[in-house]
Amino acid sequence: MTSPFARIEPYDRSRHAEGPWQVVAAVFDEYGFPFAAFDYDADLREPEQWYPPDRGGMAVAVDGAGDVVGCVAVEGNPGGVFELHRLYVLARARRRGIGEALVRWAVARARELGGVALVAYSDIAFTDAHRLYERLGFRRFRFRYAPDPWRSREWGFRLDLASAQSQAAPPTAIACEAKSGSRSAK
Ligand SMILES: CC(C)(COP(=O)(O)OP(=O)(O)OC[C@H]1O[C@@H](n2cnc3c(N)ncnc32)[C@H](O)[C@@H]1OP(=O)(O)O)[C@@H](O)C(=O)NCCC(=O)NCCS
């Protein structure tokens, strides 16, 4: 028997509080990345200010215990190119489809707002995310040094929202089911 493992919900401070901040801080700790809570990473303290729903928004993945275990944000001008930000899932919740559901939520939001494309920049260390983006139809289109204090090395990924593959995005709330017969982690 399977049971719903997590739900994707638009961020709501009254229910999700500092959940996104805690998820990203934990993943940065895992990767040994510095976390600048009051500087470069300050968006996570005020998601509603940085990612307002009328320009995209932030979503969280909430597990059966009510804990925030993942997040994603999307931001852009209606009718233009949107950018996906802050895709993170806690290590303990990975490989259950939550990351894919979060990306699909971002794709759906960008499309709802008339976006022509969705781009994501990702540190070269995040190879799990690169496979995920390419599996969902994004193409790797550029390399850059990020505009952050560390000049992080990043790959850029782009999904043209008119393409057939991106039409598969589901509605904004998704229940992730833990599938039976799990594959082993790489
Ligand atoms: C990238 C990241 C968000 C993916 O999250 P996730 O929840 O593990 O993503 P998914 O579960 O949708 O997919 C991951 C893998 O699990 C597999 N999977 C999905 N559901 C599964 C299930 N029920 N059973 C077994 N495997 C499953 C997917 O096929 C995928 O396999 P692959 O990596 O071999 O291609 C997560 O690994 C993460 O936070 N990494 C560190 C931070 C990061 O890279 N962030 C991106 C910044 S741009």
C-alpha cells in the first residue's frame, strides 16, 4: 500500500513559517556551502516579499507530519521569461518525486502567468538537479559565474513553455506518492 508522502502548497507564513529557510540552510550545510541568512540568502526570510504570487511565488513540500521538506520559487514578469529559484529538498525526503513535483509547480505558475520560457541556474555541484531539469525537458544552454559573493560556477537550463513536453505540467497542488519498488540511490 502506498500513502501520500508530501503535498505541494503555495507558501503561507502562518502555516509554513521558516520552513524554506530551514530546508535551504540544511542542504547548504550538507554541501558545505556558506549560508548568508541576512545577505545573499535573505529572500528566504521573506519569501512573500521576494516571490509575490502575482510574479510567480514560492511553494513548499509538506510531509505527512506537517513538516516542510522542500521548496521552490519562481519569479518573472507576466508574459516574459521566468526564473526558477530555490529548488531544495531535504536529504531524508529525496528520491520520492518531490523535486519533480516542485519543478512542475514552477512550470505551471510560469505558464499561468503567460511566461514564454522558464530558466534555472544551478551550481555545477548539483548534478541531481541537472538530471531532473533535463528529464523534464529543460536544455542546458549556458555556463556562467553567478552574481553572488562567491562567483559560483553555474549551468543555465531553459524550458520553452510552448514546447509539447512542458504542456504536461499538472495543476498547482500535487500529492506525491511513495512508489513501491524503490530504485537504489546513485
Ligand atoms: C535536486 C533535488 C531538488 C531533487 O529532489 P528529489 O525530491 O530527490 O527529486 P525526485 O525525487 O523528483 O527525483 C530524483 C530521483 O529520484 C527518482 N525517483 C523519483 N521518485 C522515486 C521513487 N518513488 N522511488 C525511487 N526513485 C524515485 C527520480 O527518477 C530521480 O532519479 P535520478 O536522479 O536517477 O534521475 C534534490 O536532490 C536536492 O535538493 N539536491 C540538493 C540541492 C540541489 O541540487 N538543488 C537544486 C539547485 S538548482
